Amino acid sequence: MFQMRTVFIQAKLEKNVIGDFVVEQPNRNKLCEEGQDYEIGQDIDVNANNYFVQWQVTQFGIWFLWLTWLTLSVMALVRLYRYHRIESFTASMNNERERLISQVTQNPETA
């Protein structure tokens, strides 16, 4: 709940900051929507030469992180299945052993 409030407040602040940037001097727009055609990079010193390379590296990292998470999840499920199978086998062997011991103690002459 706290995180949702924090994200909402950040989004609200960012909208106000970006809106103020577009509306303030020298652009002189009255509304944020009027600043859509304004190129933000012309008045500020931003080097965007490697933007697409950085975006591709980020995208690769996100995909790699997702694949790693998926692999770990599948391996955890396989491990859980194997543990359950071994535990089930051990429990059934203990039940069978107890049944055989009780059968031998009830009928000692058949053993």
C-alpha cells in the first residue's frame, strides 16, 4: 500500500515537473498539451548518441533476468516434485514395513 502511494506521488510530481518545464519560459505555452511539438533537447545539453544502444542493453538485461527467473522457478518445481516423490516413497515403505512387522508379530508360525 505504501509503495502504491509512493509511485502515485512520484508520478504526480514528475507530471508537474515536466509540465512546468514545457510551460515555462522561453516556450510560453499555456498548457502541457501545447508543448507536444516542442523539442526538449534543443535548449538543454543532453547527449543522446548512445540512447538506442543503452536501450537495447537494458532490454537484453530485462529479458535475461526474466529467463533466469523462469529457469530458477522451473528448477525449484522439479526439485519440489522430486522431494515429494522421495518423501512419498519413504512414507509408503515405512507403512509397508510396519504392516509386515505387525503381520509377523500376529502370526509367528507363518514366518
